Amino acid sequence: MQRIAAFAACLVLLFLSSNNTYAASKSKPIESKVVIELSTTVATPGATVTLNGKGFGPYKSTAFNRVIINGLSALVQRWEPELIEVKVPFKATSGFIEVMIGKKKVLAGLLTIVMPQIEDMTPTEAERGATIQITGRHFGLSAGARDPNTMFGVNDVIVGGVVVRPRRWKDDAIELEVPANATSGEVVVRLASSDPLPDGSCCAPVEYVKSNAVPLKLMPSIRVDPVSGPVGTKVVLFGQGFGQSKERMDDGVLIAGKPATIAQWNDDVIVVHVPLDAESGPLVLRRQGQERVLTQFTVHVPHITTLSPSSAPIGTLLRISGEHFGFYSESGATPYNFMDFNTGQNRVEIGGVPAVIYRWNDDRIDVWVPFSAKSGKVVIYRSATRPNLGGLCCAERGAMAIEAGDFTLVTPTVDAYDPKSAGLDATVTIKGSGFGTFLKTAEHADLRLNQKAYKRRSDIEINEPEAGTTVLSNVSRTEVLFNGAAALVQSWTDQEIVVKVPHRNLYGIGKKGDFFDDLATGPLVVRRGSWDLLPDGTCCSPKKWLTVEAGQFTIEAKGLPDDGYWTNNRPDASTSQ
């Protein structure tokens, strides 16, 4: 090797000596006086090389001004008296660079041609959209659509047959994103080169120098939703190629190394539930003996911030605020909670009695205080399971209990009311305690109400809630009744209720087979309604009432319409207009 290097050095000295001798023999001194400095002595095909010197003279034509790299004409991009820029030809090999100015030849130096080389790529298995890091040598220093030399071709990377413009490009490192239309295959770095035409003008079709190929395996993209939640959370994996069913005993989904409970396994979707003993950690899909980390899953612990109100009568809407409660109906096997609406053992108990769920969100739970509620702890139960061997359901079914606070059940009490008798539309004030709040909402929690609304009503209720055949006409669950007829509520607080005397008692109320025309005197009652859950946990029992009687009230025949209206209902008939 030393002999070969010495021999090559002798050839270089011999060439330089002969060139200087040749230059000295000419009449013009430019050949002997020009000293050229190369921007680089190592370059790839298609790279730009800059020659700095003096005496290059003005550019005249492609035939007069040329640059030769080891016998091949290079494409001249810029020619000034002291600077020349050329593109390294596609087929160039290592050798000398010569500047031709007419018939004059000036040696610029020795240029070594190198090829791009990929040394490492991470990862070698990835999803579409993932970021790939390529390290190696001789990738060049520029690439992409912003390259000012775009007209001569753009350096790029081929990923599985698809051209990719990388996000970052350095001579020894490339960073790119795997495109959505790429397939498993080879990754190759390509350097573009555009050579001059035979007459030296621009340009021949772009050609590419390719690096060595590195294999890349693309895996189907898998979307995990959600990536956090408390125990019992339904986690869905959307993707492809899972298989029509769970084929092997060790196939499954792991959260921090513990198997999740598998509810459904299809080729394009897997549904699992976060188990009772889950901890935060990587969510891993294990299939056919191979494991794939999909994401980091965070197991939250429900936290209570407020419970309001802390004391109230039945039928009150109790609000529990906090975070990480999960969602109400996510215990089923379908990918979407509303499809099967399986609530599992999710529930709220007040003094050990299940409450009627009105709203259950991740940060807020609202429940109606049931008819049978008792004073005591308000507890949220979050349904979850522990899987059998192999991840199938279930070795254990249970619920995580979270205490929300203490609740005191209040019984309404009437202390006084005034007046004891009055005419139509007169104001009556009822004082006491524990009346709670006035409910302005309809029966949202009674899931059957919308069905009853479209059924024909063959009867109405006159203070007979216990009658099994009676169609319930009471919609409000907070009301004041004058001998069975509801009054218009003017205001309602926990200590005072103000109502107007209704009209119906004096006009009469009809019922199938009966008509009541004298209801002026009767009990004045305040009542609140609520339900209980059925024994199977579904909603709900018939509405039940807590009734408090204030005393007897007489509706006087005052405030009635002027009966003259009925005898002369057209006052304009007696005029000539």
C-alpha cells in the first residue's frame, strides 16, 4: 500500500510539473499564475463545488468556458473572474479538476468522489406517520424543495417505494416521517445530479445516485382511545390485522405488565377494560408471541372536590364535582358507550340507598335523592373487573368505592300559612323548613315519560296517586295542592313558599263517570316527589310522594269573571259602526 501511495504521489507531481511547463510555454501568464482553491476535496455526484481564484475572465460560451472532472464535463452554474461553481457529474469518478478557458487549461486540484452510505436506521419497525432517524456518511449538505438548486433535482429518500422529502438533512443524519401511502420495503437515500448536454448547455435529465438499501417493516397503525382513565375504563384499539378472534392463550392487552379484561376481539377492533388492580404504564398489544408498545396509559384515581347540597329533602338534585369519575355506561363490549349502554355496577349510594343517576360525566355526577334515601355517606362506586387467565372475563367483578362526603336527609315541616281563606289568584304564604329547592326541570330521570306522553289518556288523577289504573298527570315533583289541585308557585325557598290560589276548585273537575263541582274547602299540602331504583338497579319505581299538610283552606268566591261578559260578550253589536 505504501508503494502504491508513493507511486500516486509521483504521478501527481509529474502532472503538476508538466502542467506548469505547459503554462510557461504560452504567451499569456494566466496559466502559471492562477492559484485555485477548492471549496471541498471530497464530494458526491450532484454536489456543488466552488473554485476560488483569479484570472478566470468573463464567461463567453459553453464551448469556451468549461470545467472537466476526471475527463467528464461538469455543469457550470456560475462563472465570474474570481469564482466558478460547478455540479459534480453523475458518472464522475475521483480525479483532477481542470478549468478550460478557450484553449488554455488550468489544473484546479484533486477531487475525491464518494457515495452515500447508510450505517444505521432507527426504528426498523414503525407505523405510518412515525419518525425515522437515518445515520451514515456522505448524504450531502442540502435537500428539499427550498434548495436553490431544485431545477437540478432534489435529494430525497425512498421509503417502501414512496419518495419522501425529509424534515431534517445533514451530511451524516437524516430525519423523516413515514408517509401514509408507504409500504414495507427498502429505505434508500438518493442524491440528484443533472449533467450538461454534449454541447455543455443545461441540462440532461436528472439521475440519482443511490445509497445502500436498509429494510423497513411497516406495521398497521393502531389508535388507542382513551389513553387515560380510572379502573373500569373502556379502552378501544382501532386498527387492522388483529385476527378474527383471540387465537392464543397469551394474546392480550397489557397495562403496566398486567392483563386488561378483554370484552371484544375482532380483526379491526379490540375492546378491553382497565382492571381493578391496574397501574400506570405502557399499554402493550401481545399477539402471536410478539409484543408492541402502543402508548403510555395513565390510571387515574377519582377525586372529589365538592358535594352540594350537604342536606336536603328527597327529590333534590345532588351535585358531586371532581375529576376522573370515568363514564357511566362503559362496561359493555361494544366500541361505543351508547351502543349497549351497559352501566355495570357504576352507581351512587346515599346512606346505603342507590340514588337515581341524572348525569355522569368524567368531572361531574348529578343524582336525584331517592324516596328511600337516608342520612349518611355519599359513595361513588366505580365498576371494574379482574380477568381470568388469558385476559377473558372475569375472575372477579367488583367496584372501587370513593367517598364523596356526608349527606343529611331533611323532612319538610310547615310552621304556618297565611291567609286561611282567600279568593282566586290571591297570594298564600307558607312558612316552615326543609322545603328544599323548587324543581324547574321535567322528568329527565324517568326514562319512560316520553313513551307515556304519546299514549291516549283516558283518565286524570285527582289526588289519587295510589290508584293503579290512574294515568299520572303530575309532572312537577315540588308542588302545593289546594284540595288536590296544583297552585301556581310564585317563589320557593327552603323556609318559605308563595303560591296563588288556583281556579279549578271553583269551576269543578271532571273524571270519567264523575264530576266534582264543590272543591272550595280542603287540605292545603306541600309535597315533594321522587323515585327509587328497581331491585335490579334499573330506573325506576313509580313516583312516590312525601306530603306535608299545612291545614284546611277555603277558596272564596272572589276574583271570578264578571258574569256580564257572558250575557254581553259583543259590546260592539249595539253600535252603528
